Amino acid sequence: MNKKIMFVISDLEIGGAERILIFLANFLIKKKFKVRILYFKKKNNRCFNLNPKVNSECLNLEKETNNIFQKIQYTYIRIKRIRKKINVYRPDYIISFLTTVNILSIIASFNLNKKLIINERNDLNKKKIPYIWKILRFLLYRFSNKVLFNHPSSGKVLEKFVPSKKILFIPNPCMLKGKVSLKNRTKTILFVGRLTHQKNVNLLIKSFYKSCAVKKGWKLVIFGYGEELNFLKNEIKKLGINQHVIFKGISKKINEWYKKSSIYIICSRYEGMPNTLIESMYYKLAIIGTRITGIQYFIKHKQNGLLINNNNENDLTKNLNLLINNKKIRISLGSNAQKTILKKGNKKHFQEEWIKVLK
């Protein structure tokens, strides 16, 4: 009998955790596992190719609540619905992603004799969560069978409340394939990600404005959405660079932009192990990234990219000018970046590690 896998996640929209889940689900289907995905959010702008053999079901459990009593009531409803689906589907493994969903999955599976694998996909030293969820994480994570993480520093945090034998670091894989050409590159600076405080896109916009980019005919292309979208658009209007900054929202053709862009910038305040960084390295873009652990795992300053101090506008502007004015440096850094990611982001290693976990 083929083993049954049930994934649980808040949504299937664009994002690193979602990308990894779907890559893993597609891989496990090929390995003859039976796979089902439960997700909470009803409206989804999917940009990922999910194997049609994978069953996905929306529980419609993403709802804004106004007070503490409603929050408690709604949390109970979510746990009850997840538990019901576990009893109906009877999976051999439950695999959940991200802190809140991990905790809900642990509670929902109590005394059901199911193997539970939970995933953290961010820097646990920096990622802020409500205090109650932090307490629940501390109390409940030890009841899972395995806690997987992708940020090199998160293991030390997890060891404070989870037995070390249950903790496993698996870096994100490079999920791309095919040849990459440096021909037909345009004067395009690319950003891909959620438009949130964490990603610090406003720093990118201000540095782009202060640099020589506009004067030399470069464009800044931003893919993604989030709560800061309107704020960022207003900032661009204030700076008078509407014609030079383009918001593209969500697209299934993002790879085409990787292929024709020249520079990629990721100036996040903190990160897990960003898939967009991995993708930009594979496509040989010259990268500028923040000097934080999730980025420094891959990027070495002046070897395969450039690193800037966290939230440092002058630092970003200076390094952006360097890349704009020197094509040879862009090509050298981009080529070295691809060599690095093909080695450190080996997808076969990722797949083999998951098969070990599931055995």
C-alpha cells in the first residue's frame, strides 16, 4: 500500500514555503506516495505548476477576527476542521509549514497516532510572532516527530525546546534546469517577493532613485504583492520616478524576466533561505543582498555577489552604481553565482534527505 501524505499550509499563493511544498508534493507523487494538500485561504493566485495527481482542498479558514474571544473561537474551529480531515483521509504522514499552521496541526493530531513533520522557513531569531504563539511553539513543537528548518541559525533556537535528534537542517534546492545565456540582457534591476516590512522594498526604491540608474536608462521591475503596495507606489510618485519603476504583480512568466534582467537586489531585514535568491543565482544575475545569515549562506562578498549592511541606503546605492557602471563585474559575479547554487542548492540532496525522513 502506498503511503499517504497530507500537507497543511495557510495558502498556495506566491511565496517560498509554498514553492517548496509544491516542489516536494510533485516529487513525492512521482515516488508513488499519495498526496493531498489542505490550505486555508479561499482566493489563491497560484503561480506554481502542481501535478494534477495531487489532490488539493481549500478549508476556507482564513478569516479576520476582531477580538480575543473571536480569535480563540476561530482557532478552535480550524483545529476541529483539520482533525476531521485527518480522520477522513487517514494519512501516514502530516507535513505542515510555518509556525501557526504547525501548532494547529500538532494540536489537531493529538492521540491520532500520525507521524507529524513540521517546517520552519524563516530566521527564528528575527521573525516576530504574537507572544501566545511563541509560548505554544515552545510547549508543543517537541510533540512532533521531526522539525525541519532551512535557516542555518534556527537550529540553535529550536534546540532550546525540541530534542536535538528531532531537528534537521535541509537547505532549499535549486529547482530550475536548462541552459542560461548572458545574451540579450537588458538594463533591468529585478526584485521578486512579498511587499512587506521584512523585504524592505522602500530601501531599494530610494537607493534606485539616488543611484545613477535613472540617468543611465535603467528600469526597476518589482514582482509581488503585499500590504506595502500602495505605500510604495506613493513613494515612487513623490520621487517622480513613475516611468522608471514598474510593478508587475504576480506572473507565471517570471523566469522570462530572470533571463533578460542584469541585476537582482534582495535587501530584506531578515530571511529564511529565499528561493528568489536561488533563482537569480541560477540565472546568472549580479546580486546585491543584505549581510544576513539566510543570504550569506550562498553569497560571498565580491566573489559571487555583493553584500550590504542591513537597511543601509548609502551602501546599497554605492554597490548599485558599481554594477551599473561595470558590465564585466556583473558577468563575473553572475557566472560565479550559478556555479555556487548548482553545488550548494543540489536538488537531489534535498530529495534524498526527504526520503530519509519519510522512511
